[in-house]
Amino acid sequence: GAVVSQHPSRVICKSGTSVKIECRSLDFQATTMFWYRQFPKQSLMLMATSNEGSKATYEQGVEKDKFLINHASLTLSTLTVTSAHPEDSSFYICSATGPSGNTIYFGEGSWLTVV
Amino acid sequence: GQQLNQSPQSMFIQEGEDVSMNCTSSSIFNTWLWYKQDPGEGPVLLIALYKAGELTSNGRLTAQFGITRKDSFLNISASIPSDVGIYFCAGLKDNYGQNFVFGPGTRLSVLP
């Protein structure tokens, strides 16, 4: 099946700094990627939909200036958490629409810890 | 986006038992997807269903696309400890991967 990879898998950053998480589709082109946040023992919370070559669409309540999303190529979307605070610590997951358009594949997830 | 309904929310079963969980919605979907998420990892696709009434197996897993296109179930036979995790369903309304919703998940615990 199609493979989606995230990097880094774990990152620790200082409060006030910015951190970037990458999401790559390894063996297919993904015009649409999605970013989620997941708190412990909870479901996935969709943050934004990332479309190649255009601005991301953010879900209600998600600050677009804080969570910058860039989808500059058909195989890469990035999420940058700007001016990170401890409350931004979470598990961030991306997904991409597969080649057939009717399946979604997830990345491995990235643990962000802000200290 | 909006969520599907999944039941049960959580379940504790003995190793070797069969498991059944389902996913329901008031809306019609063209595709149903089932995922499993292990702790600290991203969800992994288990089974994809594309036709109403379709019954598909993947090893000990069997899933069906409901005739009304508003529901789907997932069965796991002869459960083993590594079946522990959260099982998510997802429904797609189109074939472009844009219009989809996720269920809240069913948390499965397997007791030895």
C-alpha cells in the first residue's frame, strides 16, 4: 500500500521557539494531506487540510498563524508550530489521500514536547 | 470534521474470544475504512470497503459495508494480545479523499 512518512518522530523544543514537522508521501503523489492532533486516550482531531499549491484550510478553533502549513510539492507537507508553548505538546499525525482517491494513509505520528 | 458513531467505546475481552464492533452514521458513504492505532503510533489501514454489502477479510479480521451504506462492522476472530489498540472507522463521501469523517474509536483490551 501507499506509504506516508513523518519526521521527526519525536522532538523536544524550548518554549518560544518554532518547530517543523514534515509529512511525505513516499511512493505516490498526494494533492491533499491532512494534519491532526491527538491528546492521550482521545480520537484524532483534524486541524487542517493541506492542498498542494494553495493555502491550507483550517478547522474552526485552530490558529492558522500558530500552526503554519505548507504543501509546496505533491509529496511534502510541513506543519510548523510557531512560538511553541507547553500546551502545544501533543501527538501530531498527518495523512494523505492515496493514489486512487478513496483511501487515506497515515504517517507514523510525531511527538512534540515543549519545555 | 464531524464524527461517526462507534460502538462500543471500549471493550475488555479474554484472549481467544471473538470481537465485534460497528460504526454508524445518518449519512451515506461511498467508502468505509477501518484502521488500528497502536499506542504512540499513527493509524494503520486494516480494511477498505468500496461497495454496499461488500464483505472483506484480512487474516482474522472481517469487515462489511452495510447495505444502507450508513454503517459498517469489523469482526476480529480468536483475539490475541497484539490486537490491543484503538480501532477507528472512517467514511468517505467522495472519491477524492476530501469529504471524509472519522469515528471516535473503539478501545480494545485483551486479557491473557
